[in-house]
Amino acid sequence: MIRHSLSAAVAFSLGVVAASAALNAQAQAVPDYPITAQQKATASKVAEAGVPLSDLAPNAPDSYTVKRGDTLWDISKIFLKRPWRWPELWGMNLQQIRNPHLIFPGQVLYLDKSNGRARLRLGTPVGGDVKLSPRLREGSLSDAITTVPVHLLEPFFNEAVIFDTSEELLKAPRIVATQEGRVLVSRGENAYIRGPVNGQRDWRVFREPKALRDPKTKEVLGYEALYVGAAELVEEGTEGTGADGNPLIIPSTITMKLARQEGMVGDRLTPVPPRDFDSVVPHAPAGDMAGMVVGLYGEALTAGQNQIVSLNKGSKDGMERGHVLALWRDGALVRDVTEPGKPTIKLPDERHGLLYVFRVFDKMSYALILTVKDPVKPGDRFTQP
């Protein structure tokens, strides 16, 4: 449990739950989350005078009580037209803020509009006016709301992987035999593998890497392998020479802990990476960003809200985790029946959704579809929002 005390100094902040003195005393207990220089600069600028009323959402309420299940994205949408501009919510009192991500259910946000500007206040109303009342709050970090729906993304940090080359999997440990000669390996069953394991305990099992090509240039950007499941190393094998001088090979033993589908001989294993799916706050790219959807994760032909897509831009192109991108729908080709000959015309492209980039590789990225009007398909365009 962590104690947070609020003071009047938090008057213009969004949802930070501790006054400066109390929070500094427990600084080591509060994790640091990524805040970019651009976000800090935005916050510092806004801290001077709040945000213009024109930047508020049309139906921004005078007050809002944070609910369990809310995300920073949800709250930003309530108050701002462009929710990725989150620094303009928490940045109104930058000096008092150590961690803008710590927002808790039950906190009340008040919108103060004066002199053509808007500020958010946090606290408990006293009497008829909105004021801040010092109070004490207990809560664990796990109670704090997240920035986007992390529970939707967490499985994909292990399952959705893009390999630079097909050789990466070909060199990885492989299943060479199954328990009692079974054809398939189900959850809880053992299998036998060859290849260097180096004492690694937790493994992911993949099959059949397929090439992902840029929709426009047809360049191979990476290889996406089918996720089979998760396995645990039970006993490490050995390879040497027997007493008779012949090679003696004893494969390692694994147990299937999770099976999206049954494993089989030939499937490849890669280590489970360190946990890195802590939420990154949504933000717009600093410069121009444009590209195309390469594919849809899984077997779907089209994708909708809360589904995963791969993009043809990666870290080499300036893509970052947390980037928010606009989805565009190509304008339809129609005939102009008002003109002789009925010529074909192309209607304007229309923006119809938003993406949140949560995993970035060298040449590609994975993104969650935050909002969308029409089904997303390979070849659809994206730009900075």
C-alpha cells in the first residue's frame, strides 16, 4: 500500500494523487514512466495559462468522476477534441507532478473555464464553490488506471513477433519428438527438443514464418510466425559420445503450458522476452508519418476495433511505442451521371479511425485499432493524426 496526500498545490493537475512532499518521501516506490521531451515542453507551455476553450471537446463536462476501468485515453476523449494531447491535461501544474500516469478511481476532475482558457482541478468540493480540500488516500499502484486498454495488448507482446529473417527461426531449438509417439502435443503434455537452451526456462512455440511485404513496394519487411503456445523447460538434454564411441544425443524435455493450437514436430522455440508491456502514453509523432497496413494479426480478412494490425513503418522510420496514427479510407470510384459520358471520378479520401502503436521492430510495427468506422484491410493508409 502507498499513501498519497493531496494539497492545494495540486490545483491545476489532472489526477495525480499525491502532494509534492508526501510523494518525494516515497519516490522510490513509484515507478518512472516514459515522458518525452516534447510532452514536457507541451506541459510547460500549457502550465502557463491552461488550454484554449477551442481545444475542448464539444460536450466536455464541468466535472467527471474517474471510474474503475477508465483509461487515460477515455478521460482525454471526454475533455479534449484530440485525446492524444494528454499533456495538456496533466501538464497544468508540472512542478507538482512526478508521475502523470497515477490516476485513481473515485477522483473528481473539475473543469475551470475563465478568460478563454480551461484548466482542470482535482479535489473534493467544499461548500458551494469548487475548492481543494487536503485529504489522505490509500491505494496500491495496481489500482491506478492505465493509459489505454493494456489487457487487450498484453497477450500480443509474447504472441505477435516479427523476425528480421526467416533464418532466425530455422536456427532456433525445435521439437524433434513427442511423448509416446503422439502426432500432436496438447497442454500439459511433454515434447522433446534439440538446440541450445542454455538453461532458459520459459519458451514460446512458433510455426511457419510467413513473409510480410510492403503493400506498395513489395519489399519483404519481416517474417511473422504463427504462435502455437508456451512451453516450460523440464530437463536440459545432452549431446556427446557414448561408451561405444558413437554419438549419444539426449534431447531436452519441455511441457506445453499453453496451447493456442497443438504443437507438432518441427515447431520452433524462442525465449519468452522480459516483460515490456507497461503502457506508454498515447502521443502524436513529432514529424510527418505516413504508411500502410501490411496485414491483420491472425486469420481475419478484415479487422475492427480492438484488433491488431501490422504496419510498414518501424523504428528506422521514426516510429515509437505510443504513437497515435490516423486511419484513412480511399475515396470510392463513382460515375458522374450529371455529365455527358458519365466520367469516372474519385471521391476524396476519408479519415475513419485511429491506431495506437504498442510494439515496434526495425521495419515494422504492431498497432491496436482504437476506433474505426469501417473494416480495416491490408493496404489501408495511415498518417500522423
